[in-house]
Amino acid sequence: MTQRALDPSGDEPNRSPIPSGTERPVMIDAGSELDPVHPVEPPAPGGGRGLTAAEVAERIARGEVNDVPVRSSRSLREIVHANVFTRFNLIIGVLWVIMLSVAPIQDSLFGFVIIANTGIGIVQEWRAKKTLDSLAVIGEAKPTVRRDGVAAEISTSEIVLGDLVELGPGDKVVVDGSVAESDSLEIDESLLTGEADPVLKRPGDPVMSGSFVVAGGGAFAATKVGREAYAAQLAEEASRFTLVQSELRSGISTILKYVTWMMIPTAIGLVLSQLVVDEHNFRASIARTVGGIVPMIPEGLVLLTSVAFAIGVVRLGRKQCLVQELPAIEGLARVDIVCLDKTGTLTEGGMDVTEVRALNGTDEPYLSRVLAAFGASDPRPNASLQAIIDAYPVPDGDGWGVTQSLPFSSARKYSGAAFDEGGGQASGWLLGAPDVLLPEDDPALTEIEQLNQQGLRVLLLARAEGPLDAPGTGAGAEPSALIVLEQRLRPDAQETLAYFADQRVATKVISGDNAVSVGAVAAKLGLPGAEHPVDARRLPTDPDEMATAMEENAVFGRVTPQQKREMVAALQSRGHTVAMTGDGVNDVLALKDADIGVSMGSGSEATRAVAQIVLLNNSFATLPSVVAEGRRVIGNITRVATLFLTKTVYSVLLAILVVCFQVEYPFLPRHLTLLSTLTIGIPAFFLALAPNKERAHPHFVRRVMRYAIPSGTIAAVATFTTYLLARHYYVGPGSLDAETSAATLTLFLVSMWVLAIIARPYTWWRICLVAAMGLAFLIVLAVPWLQNFFALKLVGAQMPWTAVGIAVVASAALEYAWRLVSRRFPA
């Protein structure tokens, strides 16, 4: 089991892992852990021990099990259905059947290409599904359930009605229930109710699935499981593999909608035109009509988008990165600000006590006993408290009895414990942030400041007078010692920060720790602006002023959970796309509001539940891979979308020109299948999967159409001009084949120039790709049986060279148009 508590000096969680499946006995003693405000009543006989094995078996037999199928991906049937039964597959399927009945097999090649593309899409998404499913099992929350007096981790789906589920800081409530035990248990229900303030829960109070623990601990009895639980349906829906609700996907859907409405009237006009023009050859007119309709459909665009996303999932899965919402890959590519926690991100979770400095003449041996007792008082020690436990273990048989405890709160930034020292002597102690517990003019703060400037973490141990939870207890405590802790920097943190700086992504370190200490750690890692840390308690409350402060500074300390949320909102108000990383319950609200939430795999269940991306290997260094993958997907899809839509534009315009001039359509399906394969299909597949570090930009549809419309228009005009000239040049029976060949040559050369522009910046493999496509076309023109197969044969010398000349002029116009658009609409 992974238990978590919050660091009394700041706001970061600690993770003290116990191997999955480990069982531990539970000592039931009503007086051993007293709630300072609401003492826990003795449980009913057997109640504190949880269900017995027989009771569990009985409930399983009755079907009272939390059997909600949490699916992380689509089923195989859904994958096949989504890839096969599409609007354009239906249109192309009908056209394919028609072509098989009226024309040679060469003119039906487009149907076989669609079958192959669909198969590729299914295989790639199936690979992504298997990767996603395996990672989802690794990242699944495993609640601790008490049965027969033994607590053990089990799968969420194994919980039965009446199970006693233990809770600690950071744990998510996985089913509805009623509180059975409470040790100052505070639950945040903001994700369900919108109410940000945590709710103190007493025995008998209800708890709802989807909420999470922010302080204290306890246990609850499951009262609703399965689909009856409050958040079960939401949780199931949120965890599904999805390819929707992203700008890229919605943009492509918008494009396809417009293409459909353009295609219908154009196709009807083309059908009528070809039947009238070639009334003596019905089969030929049908073949050329289909040849005009098929290229209007950008069928490969949807396929390549799905394949690019699916391959992205597989690539990230190999790096132990779980993408809970697929569009998050795209979203992180658009991020221009990353907000980081310090602990668990820049530093490792563990730390060491390097020094204890007694204050106000406190006796050092007595101080050691206090620290040992304080460490033993918390059943869920965090990183700093664990360091104290390691340094000051409790002597055998010399432990002090705990009479009162005060769980850590992100708002208080300290915790407390009161002890019975024996002999009628009692004492109360607080452990937490010195700048919170000490007055601003205390001389010890100068000493603490010097330690913080070295990047050390400092806790204050102070003696409290009166009840620990009384108002003003923290302000009136008497300082007794400073505990100096050394944090361990992550070895890969500096390299990761350098990557973001190189990619023009601003980094903001937001922590609950002392600002100077956080700044010193960030400075060691070379973060620009770390030398001027900001204490969040002095930040303006006005959102606009806060946004200005956030943009101008890089390091923020003493940040409360609510402030984290406000910081994210302030940055978003300035048009920034914000990613937030975190692993503690104090990060949940900010993670939820950020454009992209990133959680560590060992973080609290609550953070993993709301994050779109979970780094299962707990390595911040994985984040650049996610950013790079997102940029690869969206940047490359923008490139290939321009290729596909250029074809759609010139196909529609050619059809309109043919109808207006009342001539035969210049191409058979085989010609456009060849052109599409060499200038779009094969190159697009390689370009869609190539590395791409360019940051994604908004307005996908506008960016693509700015280039596709002029490119398609120039290609259509050049091709039709060649076709009309060829009709006047070639006269006599069989001249249509020569006219088609000349028009095909012009369209191929213009399309190749579009490909050459899109393939920039050139690398060796991009040059080889473009050259290989040109060589393949030359082979078709040179090999006799390929000439016959594709009905391509250049006749004479004058018209082919005229076709080349027109293509050269069109390519120059293309170059000018692209540069003009790039200047008017810079990235």
C-alpha cells in the first residue's frame, strides 16, 4: 500500500510505499488515537475489524460488488466499427462496387487502398489499446480495505457492500459510504459540489465517491457500490480512450463537413455533365465521373490523424507515461507555461536531517525525546517526518503516550501532537514552517533565511500552550529548535528545465515551502529568475495584477492550494496555455483547472484521477517526451492536412471547370490513384510520423486552408489549361488518352512542388522521399506494361514539354503564394 501524508513545512506529499498486496494487522484500540475535537467512539463488535471472509463471499454471491468496468480504451469491436463504418468509406465503397462492374481493375485500385488504410488504422489503434490498458492497470488506484482485522490493498472492483475502507491524506473516496472512524478527517468535495472548503467528517457522516482526503485519516463503510455510486458513471466515462474534443479533431470534422456539402452538388453536376458529353460510351462516362468524385474525399486525413495519435500513445507508453485523455498529447504541444512543484519534481521525495539547533536553552537530550515521540505520533509519516524518525528513533519501551494530535493542513502549514510524558507531566508541540509560527521580528528568522539561501529546508519545533486546535496556538508557541533538512535534487531536473527554456516554454516553480529555499534549489538547477523568489503571501489578490506578477517572476513560495488555482486562472486570462504538474492533494484544484494536468504515478489518488497525463515512472524528465510527441502529432498533421486538402480543392475545381466547359473529365480513377499515392499517400505517412519540434499554434482550420486553397486553385488552373491545350493539339480517335497523359504530367509536377514545400525544412530522408516519388512516376512513364496498366503515354514532344512548362510556371506561382501567406500570417 502507498500511504501519503503532507509535509508540515510545505505542501508536498510523501510516499512511503508498501508493496502491493501487503497485509498488515490493525490494532483496534478506541483510546490509542484520539481526535482532538471528535474522539472516535469504540466500533461495534466486529465493525472495526471489517467484514469477515464469509461475509465477503456472501456479498459477492449476491452481486453486491463494485463491478463498474473502468475501461481505458475502446473494445476491438468499437475500434473496427469506428474505422470501417465511416461516411466516406460508405461513399467510396459504393463507387468501388460501381467501378468493379463497369471498368478494368486498374480503375478500382482506390478501393483496395481504402481497405489497406482501414486495416492499418485498426491495427495501430489496437496496439494503442493494449498499451493503454496495460498502463491503466499499473496506474490504477488500490484502496486499502480492512477485513478480519487485516488491512490490505485490493482492486477497486473487488470492494463489496459494507467493506471498511481506510482513508489517509491524498486518498480518493472510491465508492459512496458512511464514516466509521474519524481522526480529524477532512474531505474535499469540490470536484463534485464546486465547494472549495474541505468538510470535517464525523462518524456517521456520508462520503461521496469522487471526493478526496486533504487532512487527517479514518475509515468508512461502503454503502453504495458499482453503478449506484455517485461518481461511478463519471469515472467510467472519464477514463475511456477518446479521439475527440481536441482542436485538431474538431477542425478535421469541420473540414469534412464543408467538403461533404461542396462535394454533393459538384458530384451531381459532374455526373450529368459526363453522361451528356459522352452519351455513346456509358461505361467510360461512369468511370471518368467516379474518377472526378473519389479524389474530392480526403479519406486518408482521418486515418493518419488516428494513426498519429495511436502511435503517440504507444511511444509514450514505452516511457511509462499514461495518457488518460488522448487529446492531452495535442494540448501539451500548445503549452507555453509549465507550473511545477518543487518536491517530487525538482527534488526527490526523500531527505536527511543534517542539523538540529536548540533554541531558548532547550535541553538537547530532552529535545531528542520530543522529536522521537513526534515522529512516532504519526501513523503516516511524510518525507520530513520520516527523516526525523530515521534520525531519532523511539527508545525501546520509552515511548510517550499521545493525548492529542493535529493533522497537517495546507492552510496552517504545521501539525501538532500532545504527549503524556509520565509522572503527571504533559506537553504540546507544533512542527512546521518557521515563518508561519514565528513573528516577523523574531531574530531566529535571520538565521533561518541564511539556511534557506543554501537551499536547505528548515522546520521549527515549538512548545504549545493550551489545546493544539485553539485559535492563536501557532502564534503563541515558544520556539524550541530548528530542524535543518537537506533535499536531494533530481539528477535529470536541470536538463529538463533546459529543454523547456530551449523550446520557449516558460517554467514557474510554485511551492508551499519557504520562497528563499525554493529559489535556492531552482538556482542550483539554473532556472532563470530563481534569484528573485516571491513570497505568495505578498501577491496581489487582483487577478490582473497577479497575472503580471506571474509573468514577471519564476519562483513562488508559501503558496496555498487556492492560490495555485488562482495562479493558473491568472495566466490563462493572459492567453497562456498552462500545464500544471503535481502529486499532492493540494495540487488537485490547480491540476483540474489547468489546460493540461500532469501527475506523478506515486502521487495521491486524487491527483491521478484529475490529471490527463500520469508519469508512472515518477520522472519529471519524461515530460519533454510528451511535449515532443504532442508537437510531432499536431505539427505533422497540419502538414499532411494541407496535402490532402490541396487535392480536395483541385478535384472540386476541376469538376466545376469540366461542367462549365462541357468536356470529358480528364482523368480515370487509376490516374488519380497513382497521383494520390505518390504525392500524398506515401509521403503523408512518413511526414505524419516524423520528428517535429515546432510549437503547435491555434486555428488549425484557418492555417491549413490558407495554404490549401491557393495551392489547389493553382494546380487546378494549370492542369485544366494543359488539358484544353492538349485537346486542341491532339485530334482524332484515341486522342483523349494523350490529352489525359499531358494533364496528368502537369498535375503530378505541380503536386510534387506542393509536397516539396511541405517537406521543408529539408533533411536527407525528406529529400530522398521526394526524389523517390518523382523516380517512381518516371518509372511508370518509362516501363511499357506500367504505361498500359495506368493508361499513360506521352505522345510527341511539343505537348509534353508544354505541360512541363505550365507546371514550372504554376510551381513559381505556388512558391510566391506560400511565401505571401507566410509573411501575412506568420506563425
